[in-house]
Amino acid sequence: MKRNRKKQAPAEPMDMPTAAQLAQGSYERKFVTHVETNTKSMAFVSAHDPVERWLRDGRLSDSQEVAILAVRRLWRLTEQVRSITANYGERIGGGSAEHRAINEIEAREDLHRIVGYFPGPLKAYFDVFENCCRWGMPAGTAGAELGYGTRSAQDRAHQIVCFVADIIASKERL
């Protein structure tokens, strides 16, 4: 006896980036691996992080890359995610609570010292650096906050990130 099977609805095509986004370099095609089935397929992956694009294009020097990675590490140490509820029996990595607290305090002191390299009006440059490197804000948006146009805003944001990274690298002897 034949079972009545429901007709499967045709699969909807996945949303694809627009031609303008592809031309601008906002997305790139990469192989991605599905976690559950361990299969690979080609997909469009967002390349919105300006620092990753600049690294890929070779627009940052080695010292600038090291300075950005060092500051990102400090930001990561200061952003310890704390659970609101207790989960007894859960193992907490990273050593003792005192060790994690010391690392966080030292990271905050290091960040405070680094921000101190940019007093007064130069603080706006560090803000652009933080928006691009920490929050992944598109370079055009970060540069536009200083009052530049669209294309020049991207160039200015790149220039400011390089400038700030160079100062951090020289002061921190990276």
C-alpha cells in the first residue's frame, strides 16, 4: 500500500548579496563547513570587519597588526562575561578567580595607559580606532563621524587606524 506523502514546498533561494555589495567587497565566497553534518559548501561570507579586509589586502604593516592584536587582547580580557545565575559543578577555565581578576585589572591599567597616549582632541582618533578594531564598524561610518564624505571617510578611517596603531606600537615597543 502506497503512503500519501505531502508535497514538499520548493526550496526558496537563499538571500544573496546585491551586485553592489559584491563589487564593493562586502562579501566574499568561501567554503564553509556545516557543524552537524561536517559537509562543506560554498557560501557568501560577510567581510564587514575593516581590519580583516585591510589585513587581507596587505594594507597594514606588521607593527600595526601586532598593535591592533595587542589592544584587542586587552579588550577581550576586560570583557569577562559573568554569569548571573550559578551553575554548580561547572568548571571555570583560566585558573583561579584571583588570577583572572589580576589579569583583568592589569588589562584595564594597560588600556588606560594606551588611551592616555591620545589626550584632548586626539581622543577622537582613538575612538575611530576603537570603533573599527573593537566593534567592527565599517570604515566609511567610522570616518564619517569625523565629518568626511563616503569614499574619503573610508580612506581617513584607514589612515587614522594606521596612525593610532603606529603610536601604540612605538610607545609600547611592539
